[in-house]
Amino acid sequence: MGTGSGHQLTDRPLDPAAYIVEGYLADSMAKGYRFLLSEEDIDGLVAFLLTQ
């Protein structure tokens, strides 16, 4: 993946606790997408989100 939005869209589902917005709890996001989605699935998801 490249840099910028695509990079962030790839990282967030894989490691949701990497960046926590002030006021939100670190454990409030679902975990485990790294194990549920293949790299191709994540690339497809990011490509879709970038078109929205």
C-alpha cells in the first residue's frame, strides 16, 4: 500500500489501537481483522473506500 489515506485505511482495521482519538477508549474497536481478512480482501476494501 502507498502512503496517505490508503495507508491509513489499511492500518486501521489491522491495528485499531495504533491511533486513538482523544475521548475514545483504546479497546472500543473490534479486533482481529488481521486474522479474518486476507491481504487481497483488505486491498479490495481500501480500493472501495477510496472511491467513496
